[in-house]
Amino acid sequence: MTLPKIPRISRELMACRVAAEIQPGHVVHLGPGLPEMVPPYVLPSRGAVFHSGNGVLGFGPRPEHDIGDAQLVGSGGRTVTLLPGASIVDQATSFGLLRGGLVDVGIVEASQVSETGDLVGPVEMDGGMGSHAAATDVAEGAKLVIAMMEHTTRNRSPRIVTRTDYPVAARGCVDLIITDVAVIQVTPQGLVVREVARGWNLSDVQAITDPHLSPAPDMGYMSFWMMGGDLPSKVWKSGPEAVADIPDGATILMDGFAGPGGMAQYLIRSLREQGAKDLTLVSNTAGIANVASFGTPPGFLTIDHSLLVESGQVRKAIASYPVSPRPSQPSAFEQAYKQGDAELELTPQGTLAERIRAGAFGIAAFYTPAGAGTSLAEGKETRTIDGREYVLEQGIRADYALIRAHKADTLGNLVYKGTSRNFNAVMAPGARITIAEVDEIVEPGMLDPDAVVTPGAFVQRVVQRPADFQPYEPL
């Protein structure tokens, strides 16, 4: 193939052009290789959170001379720096972030992309050896997938092809291709050229591309400018404001096992005042703190789920321990259930935790031996694996989670205190909107990245519990 003798943009400019696609507050997964060059070109004021397959959330540019902390390594094997507000998670959580749909932009270095958006990850082009690495997870979970690559191989072959020559990491996943000569949109109608490098035209790009290219109506030269926009704040002024949009019929995750210190009591009371009805509460209990006391002063009741039950707002509970530990003092939910005013889906406590985790991390269902052969398995699919019976349980993905933590920074990173971590840390990733009630809110960089339990990517709203708030109500 004869290549046009026109200068191409550098890898640095390619990274700069990719950076222009990142909006304020975006969570961005960067695959190894070229994508790791992007962070320096995104203004810190935009608040983008860069995510690595190694578990880093909030990494910055490479250290000077590539000499840095050997304990902080990106997925490409080079040392990285941490930005204020960074956190570090394990592999399951890292890729759960992707599968759970919480990554706004996934940037991968591609070896080939087909005209329908099929992605081939890193491949040794001569021998065909390669690895999908994280590309399959990125392709499945990111809301926008950008393939970043040089337009042709060292052998002058097109990388944008009609059909791929190598096993694909994912099919139909690429939304945007950014190369050293063009920005190309993948659409159901075919490939559309949005921009070309200065000095290039559509015919030049077509000459080194297999499938047909169509020009966008406003096709022009590559733009490296970032659009404006303010970083959305996660800090809300009050509990009532934070829960104001919870609608009737919502499914809500809510801890109930860690005592008063582990329940979002300010948010619970705010939700009672807000009045949403027909709620489904997912909790290990359905409100037993005010009958079990948990250190409540005499003459008072602890604020718990019972407030919502007594006000007629709860239609159903999915719980593992919905009864009072004192038979002579039934909980509000027990009474509502016996009167036919509320439904109950009983599930083992470990299974409940796993159902929440599965729903959070994009796993539709899983097999567990817990409950096999009992009434808990009635109506559910069972399977014998290696001679043992298992029950198929569905993941739970909620609309909202009302959780309790000790501290948060303004980016939503959370640390817990004592047993308050309990179900709160499990539930935080498990909802479309997670609202955290905390004792203190600090600036990014004031929480140790290694101490952060819940990364801010899982948290959409943060509310500080008022200093004069009492987690009790008089009898």
C-alpha cells in the first residue's frame, strides 16, 4: 500500500485529542499503552477520575523520568502518581466498577477495529499472539469506548478493517476511533469521519482504510480544545434535599445490622418526612434497633427502618433477619407483615450480601449452596455441581442506597468507623444513586488512599449529619 506523504500527528497530540472527549467528573478507564498518555492533557479542574486495571482510582501523570514508587504501578507496568482524592481497590472491585456501568469513558489501545466496532486488543501483528487483557471488560462496561491507535501498522496495513484478522475482545463495542490522522465515529450506518489531521482530506484517510468512510456534515480539522463545564458537586446541603427525588416504588438499600452507628438515621428521618410510598427496603433487618435497644437511652426509641414502616411507606422488605430478638416485642415490620400490609422476601444473610455485590458488579445471577433443599429454594432453579446441590440467586440492583460512613471527601470517597462498615460498604456500589451520611466532610487529599474503603466513583451524594442531630425519638 502506498501511503500519503503527509505528516501525521504525534502520539502526544493523539492523547491530547482523546482528552478533549472527557467531560467534568467523568470516571475514565485507561488501558495500557497509549491511553496512559492521556492524563497530563486533562485539566485538574475538570475532576476526571482516571482508573487503572491495577486498582488505582485517581492516578495522574507519570513521575519524572519514570522513576516513582514501585508500589504504585499502572496496568502498563510503569509507575504512576496519585492525585488528591485517589483511592486504591482490589481487582474484583476494580473490574466490578466497569461491569457495574460506573465508568463513563473507556480508552483502549487497539490493534484493529472493524467497520461495525469490533475490537481487537493488543496483538503481535506478525504472529497473531495477543491478550484481551481488560479490553473485554472495558468494552462491556464503559458508556463510551474510544479506540486509540495509529492508523496503519508498521507494515503499512490498515488497522481499521472490514473484518478483523484476529480474535476479537468484544463485538460492536467501539464508539469512537481516534488515530494519528482522523477522528471516526462508529455508527449503525457505517464509519463517519468527524475530523482529520491538518493537511489531510477524506480521500487521503480513505486510501489507508479498508471500509468505506462517510464525511460528517461538519467535518473539519482535529480540535484539541476542551469544552467548558463545571464539575458537579457531590456535597448536598441537607438530608431532605438529598432524598427529595426518591419516587414512589423505589428499591432502597439500607444497613440495619451495625447498631445506631451504622444506620443512616438522618436520611431515614428525612425520607419519612419526604413521604415516598410503596418502597422496597433491602436490608439484613427490617428494623429491629428500636426493640433491641442497641444502647438507646431510657425513654427513647432508636431511629431505624421502623419509622418508614409505621408511616405506611414500605410495601416490601428483602431481608435475612426481619424479626425482633424479643418475641414479646414484635417490630413494626413484623406487625405490618402479619396484618398483610407488607410483603417479605426472606434470604440468608450471606446470600443477601452476595446478591447485592452481584447486582453492583454486573452479575445477573449466581449459584450458591445456601438454602438448597429448604423452603428458601422453592420456585428457584437448582443445579447439581460436583455432587452438591446449588440454588440460583438473582443479583439485586437498587435505585437508591442510604448508607452511613464516618468521613467523606468532596469526591465521595468514604472511610468507616468500627462495625459501621458492615453492610454499608457492600451496599454503596449497589445502587443507581448512593447517598452517604457522614460525620465529617474533608477536601480531596485528606483521606489516606489506602484507608478509603468505598471509592467516590460509587457515591453520588454526600450529606453531613448535623452536629445537633439525635439518632433517637421519644417514646
